[in-house]
Amino acid sequence: MQTINDFFRKQLLGFWKWLEKSLKPPIVFSYQTLILLSIYSLALGILTTGFTNRAIIACGWMFFLLGTAWALNEKPIRIGSFLLNFWIIAVLICVFIFGYILEDLFQPELWVTLPLIVILITTINEFTNSKLQFQLPSVAIRQKIITQWAVHLLISCWMQFFIVVNDIIEGYPVLVREDFGNSVFVNKLPFLPAPKSRGEVALEFVTTVIKERFNNQSWQTVESLLEPTNRKQWIGEIWQEFLPANSDNSSIINSNTKENNLWEFTTSAIPENNGYLLALIAEWQGPRAGVGKISFVSNCEIQRAIEPSSEPSTELLVRPLGEPFINNSPNSGVPEGTSPSKIECRSIEEVRRNS
């Protein structure tokens, strides 16, 4: 047991000596001093609240950024011939701005800003000397900086373009179903499934509600609901239920609503055999790559349940003399229009047709 304690004591002592050697400033004006000041600011910030807390921790961030930049200047980090110093500093600056000041580290704008901060730090480094005094670099270096600015601006623009396209795809997932074969910028990866459009999700929701509303209803009620005026009314009510603002069903409702107003929902009811064929149609009215219109259709068959036979029973019915005759036979029939309905809906189909 004593041997184990001695081992851990020796390891902790070695780690402390290494930490002290790494952080103890050889002189007062050094990067180790700035790193220690950042740690000290963090410790003070933990003990405070409100504006004081944020101000002290912000100062700690400043000390840490300056100390890291100074340390990387003395001990640069490379991968082959590629210098990582400016990228490391730029990442830390982005974490400070987006993570601490704006409190949203995962903003897409971070990727747009990062290349610009890198080239800005590179330019400052080339136009200043070790004493942070202005110096004019040679013509070759200035030409190199101009080229680097062009490259980093291009990277930033491509990042911004990717964010814009991604926002459009997330806001209007129906566009993913379009053909991007002629697009120079956008390609669909074949192994990624296309996301469901809002029209398709809405149609699934409407179909579920209609099954609950029509199943086991009296036939008179069904025929009343299928009248054109009533159809328009209840499809509008169901659509309002579907909207995120009017529903708490987060498992079905997507919080994204950009596509909602660009879908038009219509219905048609055609008499068929012993019932009706109810067609639920969601048609896309927004932008599209081709001339064809995109729509989703769900066909539901609403049928009247088979009524019991109304033919008179052949059984011999006996009644006492003077009492009224009552037929209690199970085959005595059901009043017309009171038989229940049953509904079956087919899977949703995507339909494309020319305008």
C-alpha cells in the first residue's frame, strides 16, 4: 500500500513541477504571465455574478488570446510546411465571439467568419515586426498577401453559399425531389434519402384525422361531411390543427413552417360502388426546377357497412291472443341511413404533371 501511495505522490509531484516550469514566467513580460492572468481572471469570475462576471471573464479571454498568440509565435505549430498558428488563433477568436459574446457557438456564420479572421491575422503579422511596429513588407510578400486574400474570400463566399443553399433545402424540403442534373453547384448524394416535404407530412396527418372522423359514422353523417361546402370547411380545420402554432404534437409537427403557405389542399369525392372514393390532394404552388407540378395524393375508400338482411323471417312467431305483434328476429333489418361506415386509405403517391 505504501508503494502505491509513493507512486501517486511521485506522479503528482512530477506533474506539478512540469506545470510550474511551463507556466512560471522566466521574465515578467512573457506569454506565461498572460496565461496566468487568464487563469486568475477565470477564478475571480467564478466568484462574481452579473455584469462583473462577464467583464472579468472577457478580460480573461483577452489575456488567453494574447498569451496563446505570443506562445505560438515563439513555438509555431506546423503540419509539414503548413503553418497552423493563425488558424488556431482564429478558432479561439471565433469561440470567444460566437460562444461567449453571442452565446451561440454553432451559428453557421462562424464558418463564414473563420477564413476572414485567418487572413486578417496573417496580414497584421506581415505588416508588423516583433515590437508590434508597422513595417512595409517586400513586393513579393504583398503580392502573396493579395493572393491569400482572394483565396480566403473565395472560401468564405463558398461557405456562405453552402449555408444559403442548406437553409433553402431545410426550409423547402420538397425541392430536394427536383432534378439537379443540370446544376453546376448542387448535387444529390444517392445514398441519402430525400426528406419528406411538408405537403407529404401534412397529408399523412390529414389522413390520420380523417380515419378517426369518418370511421364508424352513420351513413347520413358521412354523406353530409362529403358535401363540397362541408369538405372545404373540415379540410381547413384540419390544416389549422396541423400548423405548429396550433398544435403541441411535436412528434408529427415539424417546427419549420416556411413551406406551409405554398401548399394547396383540395379534395374530391366520387360515388363508387357501395360508397365514395375520397381523394386528398396536396399540390405544391412554390418554385420548382421544371415545368411540371408536384402533388401528393392519398385515396381513401369510404364504404357503407353491409346491413343485416331485411327480408322477413321464415320462423314461426307465436304471440298470446290480444297482444301486439313484435318481431325480435336478428334479421329484422336496420333503418336506412343508420348503418356505420368504414374507411380505408391507400399509401400516399407522388404525382407529377405538366402545367
